[in-house]
Amino acid sequence: MARENKKELIGRVVSDKMSKTIVVEIVQRKMHPIYHKYLKVSKKVKAHDDKEVSKVGDKVKIIEVRPISKDKRWALVEVLEKLK
């Protein structure tokens, strides 16, 4: 049975040097449990870009998919903002 509500993330492309793969940096704000200050927490994920439309610096939306390779579990949905 397929899961209907898949995770979606928005981030910036930091690398497009691999074929059909991009590296997307996701930046989130999380509150520190003791000091109650917001911290920027970032993580990098590899996403599948079949048509190779995104370039470094673009803001993209990615969605959770089945494992495509050892590291790829995300796929590009759309390019939200192009870098000029």
C-alpha cells in the first residue's frame, strides 16, 4: 500500500556535478531545549534530477521517494526560484 502523504522539503542546490543527481542543502530553525534560542540546523541530501533542469543556487522543492541508489531517497519536484 502506497503512502499518500510524502515528505516535502525546500532547499538550495549546492552541487550539480553528478549526472541526474543534485545535492540540496536544507536549512531549518530549531529551538534549543535549554536556552530557548533558535539555531540554524542544516543538512545535505542527494536528490534525483532526471531532466537536469536545476543549477547551483536554485531554490527547489524535493519529495521523498523510494530508494533510487545508496544515497538518493529524494526527487526533484520543481524549481521554485532560478539564480540569475
